[in-house]
Amino acid sequence: MDRNSFKKALEELRKISKERNFKQSVDVNVNLRDLNVKKAEDNVDVFVTLPYKSEKKLKICALVSKDAVEKAKVFDKVISEVEFPSYTDKKKINNLAKSYDIFVASPNIMAKVATTFGKAFGPKGKMPNPKAAHILLPTLEFDKLRDKLERTVKLKTQKEPIVKCSIGRENMNDDHLADNFMAVYNGLIHALPKEENNVKGVFIKTTMSKPILLK
């Protein structure tokens, strides 16, 4: 799979995709083969950082130690560890989980985060994940981390051998979308046991369009 294959499919996609009253996402669906997703070793679960982010702004909440509150104000909401005791109501915690796309946390209070929010965040996939750079190490520049998080996508198989993700919006230029696609595709095949031999078919689509097969 290469950039030319993607750009040809994207040209076809732009022709068939009807104009909507919102900016549609451009999505990639990869059908896999020779994998048993019930086995841990065959299950895809990786994060890929895209070269370019779309205009969609992620809402990020920081769960932090007392000494990190000021530095963490680059995020949309900051909850200090001293506020954790006020989060005892399940409805309040569930509403918090629904209100933010990503939760990041200070490493030294992860036990408190798990105790306070784990039961609600865990099933929703919202617990701060070290693999996705959700841990606020003191040496990090939080504004740069935020930019990285807004360009990071998760590639994961669920109950079927299929990986789906968004690589941007339809108003992005073709080269940027192509770069994002190649980052996703290369990140995925390196996570597969047989690399490209595990790929059955690659499709792109907009939010409301039919899928286009890359050839």
C-alpha cells in the first residue's frame, strides 16, 4: 500500500461524497485476516501519532497532584487530588467521563485515580493510559503533550478482525490526509504478526459515504 493508492481512492471518494451541513471525517477501515482476535497475541491495540491533526478539538481533563495544578491549566479541566473526595457520586463521575475525550494524570497519584475513578472510567476506556502518553511526567512540556494527544489515534480490534479510525476531516488537503493515512497504515502493519500478509482489504470513507477500496 502506498500514497498513490490512497490519493487515487481519495479522489474517487471526493467525487461520490455528497456535501453535508457539517465537515465529515475521513475514516480508514482495515479488514484483517488470519487473526483470532480472541487471543491476546492476535489482538491489535496500538496508538499512532499522526503528522497532522484535524480541526476537531479534543476535550482533555487532567487529574493531577497538588504541585502540578498550575502547569496543567493548558488542558480543558484540571482536577487536583485534593478534590477527589468530592467525587463519590457515581452519576457525577459518569458525567465527567462522558464530558471529556481523554484523561491524563500525574504518575504519583495513579493509585488514587484508580480508586476514585477506575470503576467508571475503566469500562469506557477512559483511564489514563501510559501507552498513549496519558501520564504527566514532570519533565514534559504539557502544551506540546496536548498537541501530540490531539494527533494520536487508537488502532484496536474489537470483536471482529477490523481496525477503524479517523485520519482527519474532508476539508484537509490531500497531502496531509495521505501523510496521516500512511502513518496509520505503517503503524498498523508493524503491530501485526505477519505484517501486510494479515491485511485483507483497506477502505476509506467519509462519515456518510459508502467505502472506497484502495487498490
